[in-house]
Amino acid sequence: MMVLVTYDVETTTSSGARRLRKVAKECQNYGQRVQNSVFECVLTEAQFVVLKNRLSAIIDAEKDSVRYYFMGNNWNNRIEMVGKVTSYDVTSELVI
């Protein structure tokens, strides 16, 4: 399933800036950044549970927020882009 992960982390303190970097790094482990605080992640249900638990452990629930938008399995028909496309096809093979 495709999950859109968005977050808003308070960055007026050094601990907030650290949390922001940790959240971004964790999201990069599961998907691709499509905007500053937005990641597209193709996940199994088990992977989603792990990601959600890891992000919940990083953020300060009093100051930060994470939102998950479930695009489902038919996500290709639900995404429309206008302007510069900087993402890659997450379903294609990746050669490193």
C-alpha cells in the first residue's frame, strides 16, 4: 500500500532540529522524499506499524505532529503532479 507521510516538527530549539533530522532519516529508510516534509512510502502493513512506532518514539507529541495518508494499492490512479518532477518510480527496480 502507498502511504503518504507528512510531518511538522518544532525546530526553534536544538532538540527540535535533532528530532527533525531523525524523522527525515527514518522516513528515508521507507520511502522517497517528494517535498520537504512529505514522503511517499510503499509499505506492507507490518512495515507501516514499525515506521509509525519509530516515528512516535522520535517526536515530541506536545510540539510535533505526523500524519499518515493511506493511498491504498491503487495509488497510481490517485496521484497527479504539476510542475517539476523530482521523484522516481518506486515500483521499478533500483540499481545501486
